[in-house]
Amino acid sequence: MNDAHDTAHDAPHEGPIKTPKQLIAAVVASFIVPILIIVLLANYVDFGTKPAAGSDGLGAEAVARRLQPIGSIEVRDASAPRVLRAGEVVYNGQCAACHAAGAAGAPKLGDAAAWGPRIQTGYEALLNSSLKGKGAMGAQGGGEYSDIEIGRAVVYMANQAGAKFAEPQAPAAAASAADGAASAASAPK
């Protein structure tokens, strides 16, 4: 009852690793090679600078805009005469945003019906309202324009609606004009 037995399969099995040194080298290589491949792939993917998707927020120009100073300092000679801007110029720069369209209940430029009751209160009341603010209008005093320039804008807007206010002058110009009128009146004829 002996079965025929193939002796070719009975030979000892042999693999590529024959010594303990080869076994250690194979184990170390099986850890190091995948790690090396992962590092090389990560470097390949991250190679070069790429813009952010859908945004230029990290661009050089965007960063430079964010780092700009908010304000600036302008040194002026306090004794130098200041050139006052005309009422129309101040109106276009400060007041037109609301008064041109009538936003937030602001009377439109040239609307005599809306300006009529305001004109009745007089120039001083209108100037006070514009400098300190009224309703939805914020205070205009202390901004880019001087109080006299704001007054000129008030006169410009009121006169467009039918008022006959005189444009305010600079204190020095008003004083010199009064002196000139007084000297002209006292001069012998």
C-alpha cells in the first residue's frame, strides 16, 4: 500500500533569503522604501508655488494692499492762509451722496418744497444741524472740511432751493472786508 510518491516535490523549499543578514536587510527595506516613496510623492505634489483656488488673497499685491498704512500725517503751516473750497465743491464731495438722491429723508438739491421749512429756520439753524447732525445725517464738523466750508455747502444747497443766504467768508477775510468798508465810510469825500 505504498502510494507512489513524487520525489521532486520533496526537495527542500528555498527562497531568496538564505541568511539572517538578508532577512534583516529585507525587513528594513520593506519599511524604508515605502516611506521614501511617500516623501518623494509629497515633494512632487508640493513642488512650486501655486495660487490659492479662487482667490488672490495670498498674492504679493494683495498682501501689499493689506500692509499699507491706514492713514497719513500731513504737516501744514498753521499760520499759512488756507484756501477755502466753494460750496458746490463741498456739496459734491460730502453732501451729494444723500442730498442728490434724497436718501434717508434728506431733502434733494433744488427741491423748494422740502427746503422751504428748513430755510425758514434760518442759516444758523441749518449750519448747526449740519455740523452736529440731525436725524440720519451724521455730524459733519471736524472732518475733512472746515466749519466755514460746511457752511458754504449749506448756503449752496439752500440757495438752490430759493434762499438768498450770503456765502460765509473766512474770519480773516471777513475782518479785512469790514475794515475796508469802515475805512471807506470814514474817508472824506
